[in-house]
Amino acid sequence: MIKNKPSLKEAQKRSASLINNIEDALYIPEAIVNFGNNKKYMVITYGCQANERDTENICGIIELLGYQKSEDENECDLILFNTCAIRENAEQKVFGKIGSLKKLKQTKPELIIGLCGCMAQEESTINKILSSYQHLDLVFGTHNINKLPSLILEALQAKEMVVDVLSIEGEVIENLPSIRANKNKAWVNIMYGCDKFCTYCIVPYTRGRQRSRLFDNILNEVNELVKDGYQEITLLGQNVNAYGKDLSTPSSFALLLEAVAQSGIPRLRFMTSHPWDFSDEMIAIIARYDNIMPFIHLPVQAGDNDILKIMNRLYKIEDYKLLFDKLKTCKKDDLGISMSTDIIVGFPNETEEQFQKTLALVDYCQFDNAFTFVYSPRNGTPAAAFDDNVSLDVKKERLARLNNKVNDCFLKQNQRFLNKNVKVLIDGYSKKNKDYMSGYSEHNKLVNLKAAESLIGKIVSVKITGVKSFSLEGELVE
Ligand code: SAH
Ligand code: SF4
Ligand code: F3S
């Protein structure tokens, strides 16, 4: 039953009308109340923090119906894939995993398998699912999570797959239930969607136009988290610098950041900042508040001005360097601010000379961390229509050269912490070695150390005794 199919053309439309914030948009049909009692579910999440946060809402809704979370897909009655469309390999992973559930569905026909998130917003994905993944029961998008109870009911009653994906975003929906994945660190959405339209990027189509949450709604959520003892908040948006510009009473990220910093939350982070619109006012506030962590993710994407221009990134590399230098030294902290970035190699027709400029930028910035990608054409984006004379082999080889360089930077940057005392928020047992605990320092470095279980969720002082490219090792300072 196809109720609504996504259209990228529709999703490109941007109206100037203001978007309402609405409360309590969750509707639970009588027939599904308590339906999940004694039933198990699982949500498998891919992609960015926007998806992680959506999954927390999805879990909140599902648990309201009575379902309980499970780690074992074989015992589940409901399995949802919250997906990411940012690159082709992200999508292939999902298709692989969904394919592997076909057998389970055959042996357990009452199992509901659903797909949501950014892939659901793509016409091409929906067509592929309809032709090759008929064992899916439900597909819904990023704009109608609040309809999940009715959609599960429809999927249970229908004899065919239920597809309900809206191309155009509706209101900003407040007060969805939520089960937070972490008891000490919380994501807080400050805005949805993106209006930047970088030419390679699918997000403006899968997530819709930029919509800011109301200032007071964000602060109320923050104050609740502080009251509940949370140690860290990360403010989320695809481009947090543009926060508030779309509200009827325009606001700014600088104002919001300051208000959240004053809430008493021990640690405050935010992501992602676009280098465009990173105001001096924002920098002054980052400098002023000790609980705004000395770590900034500032995606650069490329080191060449012509490539940046065709990417529609709006800044020149000279602007980026200027901003980078201002940020790096804006706090009184003698360890400087940690800076990370995102870089795409192999954008259509990128020359070796242009790629060399990306390497030169890395030499200049000496990033603390960098997420590096081979350009992946996304259906419906402007760049997907560009001719491209660079082979995949050349792109992969450029990625390998870039990775060698950034890895050297990571190690070099980590060395500045050797023998220094840093503050670490302990997350729990290390994933790699259960004899160790791990957590993140203020500069967002993963630190492994020996510590008592009772310290989970606490911020402790640690002396750094060992340094690797991707982590630090340390000892508790009594
Ligand atoms: N809103 C954030 C980034 C969101 S996507 C920002 O603007 O910084 C995360 C990263 O994925 C991007 O920074 C970019 O480096 C990468 N990315 C996006 N689209 C891509 C594509 N088509 N191919 C390869 N990498 C891509
Ligand atoms: Fe994509 Fe650019 Fe928006 Fe980031 S700012 S989400 S890269 S369009
Ligand atoms: Fe992926 Fe959607 Fe985030 S495409 S990166 S999950 S906004």
C-alpha cells in the first residue's frame, strides 16, 4: 500500500513561510495501545547524530506501545533500520543487512521489518525496495516519525508493504517520547534540515529545509537534562551557525550557546559548524565559557578555491584558514582548541594540483581529527550531473595519500597531551580491552585508563602516559 512516495523534485522546493512548532503530535490508535507487551524490538541506526537522536525518539515511541529492546534479532517482533544516504557505501551496508533478514522473515512471517531515515526519502531507494526487497513491511521517512504507532498498526493489518514518505517537511514537532541512549551525555536538536545546498550533498533533500526549534523549547530540554544529572550536552544541527535565522523572532546561535552555557551543564559541545557565518560573537562566547569544550568540528571539504566554488561551499580557503587560526587560539587553554574536519577527495574533475592544495591545507591546519571520504555521486544532487574525468582508482589512491597525512597529524597533535593532566568523562569499559575504562577528554580525545566502575559518568583528572594516533592512555590522578 503506497500512501506517499518521496519525490526529490518536491523536496527541492523551499517556501518562505514560517514553520510552526507544535506540541504533542503523537497519535496512538486504540488498537495498538499495549500491543507490544511481551514483544521485542530493535532499531539498527546508521549515519550521523541526527539519526542517533531520531532513534532515541523512535525507541521512546515503540516502548510506549509496550515493546522491549532486544540485542538479538532472532527474538524480535519488530526490527527497524534507521538509514543514512550520504554515500553509496552507507546504502550498500543497509541493503546487505536487510537482505540477510529475508530468511528470518520467512520463518517468522509476523515479524515487522521497517526502513526509515534518509534512504527512505530517496525515490531510487523506494523503487529498489519495491522491486527487490518485498520482505520489508514498512517504509516511513524523516518527516513522519510521529505517525509511527499508526504505521505499525497499518503494517500489521496490511497484506502488502506500507510506504508512507513525505517529501516536504511539516511542523517542528516537540515533546516526542524519547529513550536516551546514554545516561550522562545527551544530544539536543536545535534545528532540523539544511538550506546550504552543497552541490554533492543529499541532506537538504532528505531532511528538508532548515527549521529551528524555539529558543525556550531548547532551553527547557537543556534544563531538564541538567536537573537529571547529565554531564554533557551536544547541540545538534547540520549547520548550527544558522540557528534562529528562520524563526519569526530571529535569534542567533551565539545567544543560544551562551544561554545553554549558563544552564550549569558541566560540558557543552555543538556540531556541525559550517565555516560560513561563524561569527566573532560566537568565538567570543566559546572563549568566555569554560564549560564550552575546546573542540570544534569545522568541515573544510577541499583545499582548492575552484573546487570549493563548484561545491557551493561559499568560502575561500583563505577565509577558512583565518577562521581556523582565530578558533585554535581563542581560549586561554595552553593546549589550544582541538580542531577536526571533513574532507572529500575526487570531486568531479579534481586535478592532482587541486588535490595537492588539500594536502597543503592539512599541512597548515594539522587537524586533531579528520573524516575523509571519496566523493560519491548522489542521485538528484547537482554534482551527480557533472561529467567526471577522474577514475575511481585515482580517487582511492588520493584518499590513501590523504589518510597517511592526516594520521601523522593526529599522532603529532596527541603528543601535546603527554604528561599533561586532562579531565575525562568516563563512559564505561573500553570496547577493545575490558581491563580498561574509557572516556573522552575536554579536547575530545579518547582516553583509556584503569578506573573503578563507580567512576562511570564522573569527570575525573587523568595524567596522560601514552599516546597513539587515535587514543591516549592515562592514569587517574588521586
Ligand atoms: N552538515 C555537515 C555535514 C553533513 S554530512 C556539514 O556541512 O559539515 C558529513 C560529511 O559527509 C560532509 O561534511 C562531507 O564531507 C561528507 N559528504 C557529504 N556528501 C558526500 C558525498 N556525496 N560524497 C562523499 N562525501 C560526502
Ligand atoms: Fe550537506 Fe552542505 Fe548542508 Fe552540510 S551544509 S548538510 S554538507 S548541504
Ligand atoms: Fe546520513 Fe541523513 Fe545524517 S544522509 S549523514 S543520516 S542527515
